[in-house]
Amino acid sequence: MPVVNRINAFAEDMTAWRRHLHTIPELDLECHETAAFVAERLREFGADEIHEGIATTGLVAIINGQSEGPTIGLRADMDALPIHEATGKDYASTRIGKMHACGHDGHTTMLLGAARYLAETRNFSGRVALIFQPAEEASGGAGIMVEEGIMERFDIAQVYGIHNMPGLEKGAFFTTPGPFMAAVDEFHVHITGKGGHGAMPHDTRDPVVAACGIATAIQTIVSRNHLATQDLVVSVTQIHTGSADNIIPETAYINGTVRTFDREVQAMVIRRMQQIVDGQAASYDVSAELVYEVGYPATVNDPAKTDTAIAAAGEVVGEARVHGDCGPEMGAEDFSFMLEKRPGAYLFLGAGEGAGLHHAEYDFNDEIAPIGASFFARIVERAQPAGGK
């Protein structure tokens, strides 16, 4: 079965929705206009329930099927990024310094397209919970919605999400059972020494050399403290210190990211990083404080639900264009909070050639919107067929 014909029939409407959303990007939890637009469309489609104000601007809409049964969750993120758009499109962002540089406008559109189709056909049993989520990029809106009880409140039994991916074959799906995307943490090291004249370093306690020592030593966590067969990334991404060539500064700051899949590996990184910071501070006679912030957990696909998702995707684009064992990658995604609470699966949808995610010239490929919407529709009809068979 190819892209659902009925969804294809309103592809132009989906493009119009997406491009409107692209002009009004909103950040983090403050997706007020976006959520209002979504709610208005859902009312037009005839959604049975619309619950607003979850995680500030998130919403969950319910569409009932033909008979009793469980509830399946479908999720789309709505927030944008603090980037100044450089696409030059006539539907470019009207908000200076904000743009949809990750395609969340497209994700929202795909779920709206599925909602319109599902509300019209209702060719399934049970209920569909359409989850429109803010703050994927910053505050972890998925985690906030989970904390506010959406899984229990709407009795969601399984949950699915997709993300567009530039650079991958247009219209092809990519996923894997088990760990799919990494947990993401960040660390901050605040170093305090004694500043002074650059020509008289013996009168100082230099935080610059201490920062260099700490940054170098942190790299040994990957090279010497974990099994080579385990996935781990530790990257120092910022060092800030100093103001002039003849001044040894008083302080220095180090920042970076850690990506893991295994909680024991994560715990080892935290332990070793603290030991390194303490030890290097003592060796350079400075003080140093490590602030380690645990972020999104690993995105782990349920194997059985991944099989269901692969089958649904194959019905839309053909089995040859579904890559169901593509392996994990080190990016992170707050959909992981939902998968911690309920079994489900997350997939990438190839967007073809174009600027990458989080780039000022990125633009969602509207040609893949009917494909994503068709996947959402088919996963519902496959997981919860009408008549409950």
C-alpha cells in the first residue's frame, strides 16, 4: 500500500499549514500560537477531546475508533530554535532570531494530517491520543508531559514518534530495535585560582593550565576507562578564560557533553570526572567545582513495537525502503521519556538532500509530509484494527 490516497488529497493543505507554522516559530515551552493553531485544526477535523495547557502549551487530542480498545499515542514536537533564518523563503520566519531549523513544523503538520484522516475514517478500535509537545530542544517537554501524567490520564498503552532527517534517502524510514539514540548529559567545571601578571606566574595559581590539564585528562575516560565495544562520547566543547596576553586570569570555565546508552557507563563517567577534576585541581593548586547535569535518557525502542512500526512503514513506502536495523546513533531525543513509560518506537524519515538540522538554511521538505502522516495512520490501523482483531 503506498501513501494513503486520502492524505495525498490534502497534501496542499498540509503544505499550507506547515509554511504558516514556519513563519511563527516559538521557543521551548512558549508555543502559544502554535498550540492554538493546532487546536483550531483539531476542532475542524472533529477530534472528540482536546486537552490543552499540558507542560504549559502542550496538548493531547483524543479520536475514538469504532469499538472499545486500548489507546495508542502518536507524538509530534512543536518548538523551534534560537537561530536567525537564512533560507530566503517567502514563508521564512517572521521572528528575528527564531526559526524552525529542526523540522518540528513539519512533524506537527504530519500529525495533523494523520489526525484529519483518522477523524474522518475511524478505521480502528480503541482510541488515538495525539500528543503535541513543546520544548523538545531545551526543557524536555516530553518529560514534563510524562511527569504531568499523560500516560495514566489518557491510558496510553504504546507510543510512536518520527523525526525527519536531511541527508538520508527521501521517503525512506530508518530505525532499530533497542537503543536507538543516546542519553545526553552536560558538564560544567568552574576553576578558581589566583590571577596576576603574565610575566610573574610564580605569584599566581594559574587556572589556564589547570583547565588544559582537566580537559586533556577528561579524554582518558573514553580511551582508558570503558570497554571499547560500549558506545560513549565525552566532548569538551567550551573553555573560557582570560582577557589579555599579559594577564593570568583568576578563573576558567570548561563545558562539554556526554553521550551514553548504559546507565552503568554513565555512572562511571560521573565518578571518574569528579576524580579527575578534584585531582587536577589539587595538582595545580587551584579550586575546581564540577557541575554534572543529567539530561535526556537514552531512546530505547521496544523490539516488538519496532517490528510493528517497520511493518506499517513498509506498507506506506515499500519494504525495500525501510531500514529496520540501522543501528544506534549518538544524538539525543526527549521522546525517550515517553519510551521509558510505555513501549513504542521512534523512527527517522529521510528528507533527501538539503541543509542539515539546526542549520540556518534548513527547511523541512514538504514532499515527505504525506508519507509521515500515512505512517502515523497505518501504525494505528495496524496496531489497533477495527473490530479488535
